Amino acid sequence: MLTQYPAELKTRTLRQLADHLENIPETGTYTACRNIGEHLGIGPETL
């Protein structure tokens, strides 16, 4: 099932991901997506 996320959620999520990768680059992209996705209720594959 395809879910449409609001534009502000997409923007906030991408900003959080960029900040996370800048501040903790050793975690990797997938781990960052998993960590952020847990807080927002979004799967890491979606991010």
C-alpha cells in the first residue's frame, strides 16, 4: 500500500537525515534512516 507523506514531513526528515550524517558520519546511511524512521514511524527503506 502506497502512503503519501506531507511535504513538511519529507522536508523535516531529510533535514534530520542530513544533520545526522554530518554529525555522526560513521553510522552510515541505512543506520541513520533506521534511527530517524523509528522516531517518525517511517520504515528505513522508505527513507
